[in-house]
Amino acid sequence: MGYQRAAPLLAAYGMIASLAACGFTPVYGPEAQMDQKLSNIEVAPPNNRVEYLFVRSLEERIGHNPAAENILNHDITVFEEGLEIWGAARSQLVGKVRYKLVSQDDGQVIATGSVETFTSYTPTIEGFGSNQRDATKRLMQILADKITTDLHLKLLDL
């Protein structure tokens, strides 16, 4: 009975060991080339609460890098749309970020792009806007994820 329990565990250890032996390295690991490229980006400072949430979310992904050679400028647009789903009022926050990655040395544009997404929430009187604040926070996190992925793909070629 003991061998039957140990066999799957031994197989799992074997697979992990073979994966490590093949030269596999994580994309965002501390030794990864992409981590070095993303750590050379400073995010432009925020001017309002929405931008603050975005910058904080993005810096959670790429780090806070005030001495970086490149700066990521961003323009965030957020607007609200009302929805009527099966008689329940829902609101949808739509967010779009246009960005430009610029070298701080010579002002050369390294990459540009834009990402867009949305989140939904149910407005309530009891919450006094807490649902909307939570939806805004989620929206900025999703936009930060999308920009990180977009930058990753664009910087692979450089």
C-alpha cells in the first residue's frame, strides 16, 4: 500500500527535476531577460486617483524604478455606461490607456500602444460608491496587466 501512495509523488518529483534540467527559465524570474527590460522602465507619476491606482498596479508588476533609462507616459480615459440586464441596473466602467515608452536620454520613442477593457458593478445606495471604487480598482489592475503583456511582446523584438 505504501508504494502505491509514493509512486505518484516520485513521478511528480521526476517531472520537476527533468523540467529544471531542460533549461527552463521563467519569463518574469529574477534572471530573466524580460525582467531586466521591464525594470528599466519608470512609470510617469499620477495626477489623480485613477492614475494613482493605475501606476500602483503597474509598479506591482514591473517594479518602482525611479533611476530607469526609459519612462512610460500614459493617458487614461475612463467612462461609464449603464446596462439593463434582466431588469437589474448594472453599470459598466470602460477604460482605455494610450501609452508611450520614451528614452529619457534622447527622447526617442521606443514603443507605443493602447489597451482597453471594462468592468461592471451594481450601483447601490447603501455602498455610497464603494462598488464603483472597487470596479475602478479592478479596471486599473486589468489595464496594468494588459500593458505589461503588451510591453513584454513589444520589447521581445528589441
